[in-house]
Amino acid sequence: MNTFQVKIKKAHLIWVCLFLVIIVGCKKKEEIRQVPVAEQLQSKYKNQLDSCIASLENFKKASTQEQFLKHYKQSRTHFKCIEPILAFTDKENYKSLNAPNILKVEEEDATDIKIKKPFGFQVIEELIFEDSLDIKNLQEVANKTQDRLKLIQANVSLKLKDYHIIWMIRDEIARIALTGITGFDSPVLEASLDEAVICYGSLNDIMNLYQSEFTSVALYNQFKMEIESSMEQLQASDFDTFDRFQFIKEHSHKQLELLYEIQKDWEVQFPFELAFKNDMTSLFSNNTFNLDFYSDYPEVDSLKALKTQLGKQLFNDTRLSKDNTMSCATCHHSDKAFTDGKKVFPKQLRNTPTLPYAALQQSFFYDGRTGNLEGQIVDVVNNNNEFHSNLVDLEAMVSNDSIYTKQFKSIYKKGVTQNNVRNSIAVYVRSLGDFSSKFDKNINDIESNLTDSEVRGFNLFMGKAKCATCHFAPVFNGTVPPNFTESEFELLGVPKDTISKVVDTDLGRYDVFQTEERKHFFKTPTIRNISKTGPYMHNGVYETLDQVMTFYNDGGGAGLGMELEYQTLPTDPLNLTEQEMDDIIAFMSTLEDQPKS
């Protein structure tokens, strides 16, 4: 090989090397840095899992309440350390390990019904404080909890991209604000604030591992300072007097704002959106939720306004019913937050539910018998005491209207069809509710006019009164944050009237699948616009919010003397004062949406 050829080959090799360097350098920094970070994150996670399992092992030798409590607190601390990662990467196991001490009923369909005895940390906590310590049962639950953790440990494989980290941190910020500080998963000890500190510490550790992802050192320091400031406030507070309103307004929302800046700093590319929008910075905003997450029919943004207007026309059209006398608006009046002001509409079984924010739930009707709004409309059309019609006649009626036909053709490729008629009405209903209430404007720092009573009421609702452990903020319904995949049903023991103190004869969820353990269970509705939606409860038994508060304060059906084995509402009185109940009512009244100008 001559000298010239050697020089050419050397030059070629140099260019190839330079080209490879450029290619590698242009890859996202995530791909270069993520391997060691992922290993560190997994190592920390597995170490905490090991410690949690080891603490539960001590239950086998414990014999007194003090010993059980000591080991419980140790194991619970480790569990809270892994909460952000476990809850994000293994949602179902996290829910099982952190489930309330009530029977778990899973009803996929009539042929697949599972009744599961609860286990996990909430169950252990309650068993420790039973009047009579059942050591055998306590150890069995601890052992089952330990076994589930071992199963998780044996299958750990964290493969998290940068957008997963953002989602995970965002979920935990929301979880702390919406369930953590409410006492949702610390029913006896009310250790929620201390546990929130542990979770924030875990977020701090995660962010430390990802420090190299930041191009802005100032942003990294800002986030760390905000987390540390939140931890300091939580440590300096107690459960009953903690100012949750101030905390969410000044800390939770600040954290979400910084997280949005972090995702821009990291140049994160999201493949899709979950329940929360990827650019959300407030828990109480019209830009908080991705409505398509809740719907089986993702919408094209450019068509939403047209569909909404068309759906509104159909919503108010009495021709959709067989005898041309009833429309959706017959029972759902816009000036009453789309209720009708009646205990029960004539010939109906239950109180008319409100429609604003109906989009932000996973089941419909009080018994949850349908899974989307389009399905709910089918029930209304077919119900003999409502539209008393059918989908074929519904389609025919709309098709025979030339104005409707033209509108449908301009919006839908197939024009008028049963599915498209239902979809347009559903899109209109999904447009109702815009987080425009006095409360929303105040917690978003748009206004500053909440009274002391209203702020106290929110803090009681989210704390001492335990209202938010069933009516979850920000929608204040039964759809559980931060994943919003499950809508809760409760047995409260609602009486059939205000005199006899006998449970209402309506069996609720039981009527769907005839599951014995679901008798008298009803979906938890939103309390937004509650000042306009009386009478209250599924049967309209209570005319005023004062009556509702008294019912809850006394322990629901149990407080009225009913024996209901599966009552989910705590049976012990809340011991709220008259002033405290007035404050809660004052807060709930601030959730009334403002009329659009």
C-alpha cells in the first residue's frame, strides 16, 4: 500500500470517528446519562423495599400494641419512601398495599365478580388500635402485606424515561395535596403531614439523582428550595389546624409551575397525555384535565365547539322523546346546575344528578351502570319513564330535520347516525363545568375574597371532617386522584325519610350485578355547585345542607341506629361543632360556578 493510500485511509478513519462523535453527541442527553441514574434509582428503591419487608418481619415476634406500633411506623416510613415510584410503576399493587380497611368488590361483569378481603398498611393501622388486640389476625395481614412486597421486589425493573420522571413527580405532588394531607390513608394515627414530609424527601432524592439533566442550575435549586420549604411547613403543623388552603395555593401550585419549567428545561417530549394535561400548573383549573382521558371517543379540537353547539340544541329538543314532551333539559335545568330542584322527578327512582363536571368521572348514574356519557344517553332514550323511545327512532327523528342533517354532515363524515347523535350530546355535557367558582379563583390567586369562615371550611373539609377522603378534590367527587381511573361507591346508610330512621329501600349498586356486599352502595357525586342542587342524597331525603352535615357528623346510618355491616362512612361521630359545620357549608357554597358573561 503506497503512502498516499495510507493517508487517505487515515483521513477516512478520522472523519468516521468525528462523524460518530457528532452522532453520539447529538443524541438526547437522557440516553447518555440515564443508565447510571436508572441503576441508582433502582438500587435506592430496592433498598427501601428490603427495609420495609424487614420491618414487617418483626411483626412475627411482637405481642403488645406498643411493639406492633413501633414496627408499623418503621415499615410505613419505608413504604412512604417508595410511594412515588411504586404508585407510578405498579399502580394496582400500590392500591392494594394502601387500601382502606373495607371489603374490596371488583365487578367487571356479571360473570366476573371478585370479593377481596383488604390487607396492607391502612388495615394494619386500624387493627393495632382495635379495642381488643387480635394478634393472630394482625400478623396474618402483616404477612400478606410482606408477601406482596416480596413479589414486587422480585420483579423490579425500572425503565423510566425523562417524561416518566416528570409524570411520577407530578403525580406525587398531586397525591400529597389531594389525598395525602387529608388523612385518606392514615385513618387512626392521622400521621398525614409527617408522611407527606417523607414523600417530599423521596422526591428530593429523585431530583438529586437527575441533577445532571438540568441545564439551569437556578431552576434545580429553586425546586429543591421549594420542596424543603414545604417540608418545613408540614413539620411545623398539626393535622387539625394545618392550613391546607394556603399550602396548596402557595406550595403545591408552585411545585407544579416549577415542574412545568423543568420539563421545558429537560426538553421533554411526551408521547401522550394522561388524566392531567402535560402543561398543567394548577389543580383547580380549566386547563388541569385532559377530557379525552375520561372518554372512549377522543375529540378533534377544531370540531369541539361545533359539536357542543349541536349537542346543546339536541339536549333541549323535546322531539327526542316518543311523545315530544321531554328533553334532557326537562330534568336538568341550567339555572339549578342542571338539576331540577325536586326530591325525585315524577316516575323516576332517584334524585336528578348535576351535570357540570360529569366529564371527570369513570361511571354514570348513581349505581354506576354505564361507563361513559354516550352509554348513559342510551339508558335515557330507552327508559319508559323518560324518552320511552329507541335509538332507531332517535336517529330517524334527527334525520328528518333538514337543519340537523346539514349540521351533522358538516361535522361528522357519516352524518346523522345513532352514535353521532349520542356523541354530540355527550360533548355538550362534557363542556359543562369550567372551574370558575369563587373558590377556584381564590386558590389560583386570581381573587382574594374568601372569608375566614370559607377558608376554615375548606381546611375542615380537607382535614378534621374527613369529607375529602370520599369527595376528592379538585372535582370533589368519588373519582380517586391522581390517576382518576376509579370511581368510588359508598354505603352511608341514607334513611328513607327523616322520621323512621330506617335505611332507604333503594339497593343502589346491588341492582346492577346482585352482589350482596353492594347493597345500598351509591356513587359519590360531586359537591361542586351544591348550593344549587338540593334536595340532597340519592333519594332527596334532606332539604338543607344543615341536615346533610348533621347526618355525617352523627356517623351516618350507624348514628341513626342502623346496623349496616358494610357501611363505609366511619361510624364514630365527627364531633364537629355547630360553627365548624357552618364553616364547611360556607366553603361548599364557594364552589358555585360563575355565569358566563
